[in-house]
Amino acid sequence: MSDSPSDAPRQAALDYHEFPKPGKLEIRATKPLANGRDLSRAYSPGVAEACLEIRDDPLNAARYTARGNLVAVVSNGTAVLGLGNIGALASKPVMEGKAVLFKKFANIDCFDIELNESDPEKLADIVCALEPTFGAINLEDIKAPDCFVVEKICRERMNIPVFHDDQHGTAIVVSAAATNALLLAEKRFEDVKVVSTGGGAAGIACLNMLLKLGVKRENVWLCDIHGLVYEGREVDMNPHKAAFAQASDKRTLDDVIDGADLFLGLSGPNVLKPEHVQRMAARPIIFALANPNPEIMPDAARAVAPDAIIATGRSDFPNQVNNVLCFPFIFRGALDVGATEINDEMQIACVEGIAALARATTSAEAAAAYRGEQLTFGPDYLIPKAFDPRLSGVVATAVAKAAMETGVAVRPLEDVAEYKRKLDASVFKSALLMRPVFEAAATASRRIVFAEGEDERVLRAAQAILEETTETPILIGRPEVIEMRCERMGLEIRPDRDFNIVNPENDPRYRDYWESYHHLMARRGVTPDLARAIMRTNSTAIGAVMVHRDEADSLICGTFGEFRWHLNYVTQVLGRGALRPHGALSLMILEDGPLFIADTHVHTRPSPEQLAETAIAAARHVKRFGITPNIAMCSQSQFGNQAEGSGQRLRDAIALLDAQPRDFCYEGEMNVDAALDPELRARLLPDNRMKGAANVLIFGHADAASATRNILKMKAGGLEVGPILMGMGNRAHIVTPSITARGLLNMAAIAGTPVAQYG
């Protein structure tokens, strides 16, 4: 690391750590502490009950305390990143950062612990004494060979997982990348020659892991700063290096590089020369992992070996070997089954999970996080990206399963598949709430036509629909454009093989479509010429005509353009008979649960009749999610205290609702705070009919509903499912341009539910 970095990046990094409050961590309570009752439960006398339960059965600590989800990141600061021995205190920003990664990627709580202790045995004693507090220990940035000593003592004495990430985390990610590199190079672990530079903790651990995967010890040539590790060498040796000593008269990297299939560099810059690469085997695999400057720059290696498969430790080149692909998820799986250790089988399961995920279709979320990068399995994509949300479900589940199979899990899972679903739900915030909808959609095979079929989000959603549902996607777009984009994005789906296409430029059904549209609109000023033009250029109208002609069951449109523009054509073609838009309902998934908002788009200033229809339709749709609707009619007026404005329209709507028996609870008109705070509402109107907080807010003006929806999304981290177009018999839904591929999949599930199942 440079001693004099440029001022702007340096100051930005310092500001990041200092503002708005110093550091990257804080502690938050998970239980309310608002009154004397809460205090008596959190502390004396109620806390004694939890203490006694743990005294009687130590496993109860995972039930009554945070220990089962708490990891310690422990370091003495003797080998920090590329900074070396900077001391325990100076290492604290790194350890805080590690804790943040635990929380971000696996929702694991973490304390960073920096210790002023250089003696490895004393350091191990301190770590072992921490066992009652933590569910697992992550050793970090401890110099070699001390780290081997510390880890060995801790693993032997502690009954919780102890994992030195610099060793085993690096080894796991390297091995996952090597697994896929060898697959692409059509080579096997058993046959390859490995040349490695770097005899430190990470290098030794990587070699040990490669041996477990099948590499033969006699095919491993380890070099360090003094040259080849050979039998009889005495300089800078330890038992861990000696295990790889070769009986050879060769002494340097230059002597042993010939015919190497895999170069593994964990040493320093410019160690591997282009002439070395030229002497490696065909299609060489080069893992140049020194940071910030690798053993050889990728362009220099490819200049002499264009077919080389290369990985580095840098984020500005493909195939970054990053431990964040491993450590959050191996700890997640270990903690969730109460593993007493992280054994070889769990580590290999982690390797296999990471490698397999890279070979699968790239997730839409990872593609969005790394926009512009090629994320298709191949030489430049050996391992998944850190922000691939599937890592948690795939890797943690594989680790937990391996822990159970090897007998180190004290809290084995009852249902592994359900565990994976819960992990996915923790990452995909909509998964748990959408589950009843997906289950209902699975009972029928409906045809969903997407108006914007060339959109990347639509293509990724189509792939997910085919993988996760029984629905059939139909895409409106140009076949050659769709095929090119599928190939570029690494999607497995292809037009006419996996899904049908309507090509606006050239489709044999064109005449049928424009004649159908003209028949519907002939007395609304649409001439045959205009009908022909619309059916060539307007994909929303085309999709609506397909649903009208029973060539599709539901239309999804709106990934670009204005909502009401799409609504106009949907209503023209499909809004007939009993079908007409009653309102748009958005499900906002918040940290403390779901909240439905209506009408966000359809009626700008709804009449009492429209408000009543919106409430009835919202109640029906909320039940689809397995939720009992509790509807608040919201206004600036509160229980009649204003005679004009939206309050009167809402009061009239409630009178209309009261005119007939209803199977849902509703109340109003009221302010939003009264809707969400039962105690406040009870003070204002003690005999109000609603119990608990409202979960559906219906506003008297679209501006208020839309603003609430967007504020919750942008400032409260709300995840939107919708908008759901109510009143159209599930024949059409209009999304918004901010929707994601996952959001389109959710909307497809909603559209995929037969009308009879929800009325």
C-alpha cells in the first residue's frame, strides 16, 4: 500500500470511517425496552429465568441469548492485509469491516476483538476463554507460523467452530476457482502439476485443500522467498512447509515451472515472468493473488498465453478471489446447526457450493450489482460475485448438511429444504410473503405475455419463471435481439425453444391482431390504418389483444413508460363487461412486516364509490398473501374533524361499505399515525372497530398514496411487490420502470393465479 495515496480517495475513505459517527458498527437492542414491564423482563427479575434454563442445559444459550448468532473476529494485528505488523489497535478498522461483512452477507452478529498479545500460546489462551460468549471464532490477520499454533490450540480446546479465514477462507475460494478452471481446461486434480509461490498461512492452506480435492503431493512444487522448498533445506523452514518439500536438486521457480498446469501465487508482485508462462502447460491456469500488485499482470500473461485462465485478488480484473464468498456462509451454516467445529467435509461442501453456483445462470441481482460485466461461466467467470444473493442459500445449506452428515451438529435441521427456503427468504425479502402466491400459481399453467420482451429484466424473469414456476412466458420483441441478449447475459433460455415470441415487425398473426383491435375500437375513432400502425409499434396493445383473443392469460407491461399510458390500452382492450380498473395496490415489505398501499396510480381523486371498490378489492388481494386485511381509510381528516377535502369522500365510502356485510375489518377516516398506532387510535376514538395496527392504507388521493409508497421504498428500505392492478380479473398488470427482475417474477406469480382462487 502506498505511503502517499492521492488525496481524494484517501479523504473519502477517512470520511467513510468518521461520519456520520466514528467506526462502522453499533449495537442495537432486539427487544423493546419502553416501560417498567420490559425492564423487569430484560433484566431483574425476569432475566434470572433465562439464566436458570441455561444452567440446566447449556444448549439453551442458543434459545435465550444472541450466542447462537454471534461470532468474534479476533486479531493481534501482526499480519494485516498488505500492511504487515501494524499492531492490534491499528488493525481495528479492518476487523470492524470484517464484522460488517458478516452482517451484510449472512446476517451474523459480530464483535471485533483486537488483542495486544504476540505470544501465540497466550493469545490462544485468551481466545479459548471467550467460548461462553460466542458461537464461533474467526481468527484474522495473525502472522505465520503463529496462526497455525493459535488455531491448533483453539480447535483442540474449544467446542465451537474456530476458523482462520486467512488460511481456510482463501483456500476454499481458491479451490472453488480451481475446480472450475480445471473443468474449462479439461484437466483433473489428480493429473495436474502445481507450482506455488508463498509459504505463508494462506499458501499452505490452499495446497492442503488442493490435496484433499485430489492433487498428488508429489506434483506440488512450493517456492518461497528463498526458492524451492526441498528436502534438507534449513533456512526459514517449519513443519507446514516441510510437508511439501521435494526430493530434488532444483532450487528456484525458474527450475520447476516447466509443464506446470496451475500456478498459485500468494507472494509478491512480478514473481512470475512472461517467459515462465510460456513454459507452462497448454491452457495454463494462473492464480496471481498477491495484493495490490499480482505476481504477473493478466495482460502480460495473456500476451504470451492467450488461452490462459487467470484469477487475481483485485476487483478490477475478472475472477477476484475474495474470501467474502466463503466466510459469511460457512459460519452461517455452522451456527445454524450448532456445529462444534468446521471440519474438512464442511469446507469441501463450501468449495463445491461456490463452484456450482458459478456454473449456474447468473442471478439478476448480481447482474444489477455488476452492470456491464460479463457474468457467464467461462474463463473470465470462474466464481460467483460477492453480491450474488444465492450464496447464502446454496453455500450455508451445503455446509449445514455436511455438518449433520459428519456428526458435528448439536442442533441438526429437521428439514434441509425448508432451511434453504428460509435462507433465501432472508435474502430475497419478498420470498416468505410471496410463498402462498407461488403455491397458488403452481396449481395452474398460465400463459404470461410480457410487453417489453427485449428488456434484460424481462429476460432474466423469463428464465426464473421457467425454473421456478409452471407458467409459460410469451415475449413481445424481435427474435434476433432477444437471442443475442440471452446469449450475452449467459441465460440458458432461447426463443421458440423455451418460450414463444411475438415479433411486431413480422408475425403471421399480424392481420388477426390489427383486425381484432380495430373491431374493438372502430367506434372510438380508430381507423384500420391506425389499428395496423398500433399493432406494429405498441407492444402493450399487442399483449392486451393476445389476452383478449385467449392466446395468453395475463399481460405484464410497464417496465418503461408512464403507467397511465399503458393503462389506457389495457382498459381499451380488456376493460369490458365487469372488468374495469378498481385501483393499484402496492405491497411494501418493511423491516417490521408488510404494509399495503392503495390507490397509487389509477384514480387521481377517487370518488366514494371508487374508494369503496378499492377497499373491497384490496381486501381480496391481501388475502392472497395469507394475511388478514386490516384496512385504514387515510386522510388529513381524523374521524370527522374536517368537513371538506378527502375526509368527506372517505366517510361516504365507509357508509357504502357499511351498507352491506363485509368479511374484512376497515375503519376511518384517520391520519396515518392513528392507523398504525392502536394506542393513539384508542385515545382518539375508544370504540373504533379496528384491532391492532392497520396493514392496508387506502388514501383519498393518488398523490398521497404514491408519495407514501415512494418514501417507504427510498427512505425506509421498503421492497415493493406490485403495483397490482385490481379489478381486471388478473388479466393485466402494469408495473413501474423501477421494477427488478425479481419483482417481475413476483408479478408473474400473481398473474399466474387463476381468477377463481381469489375472486
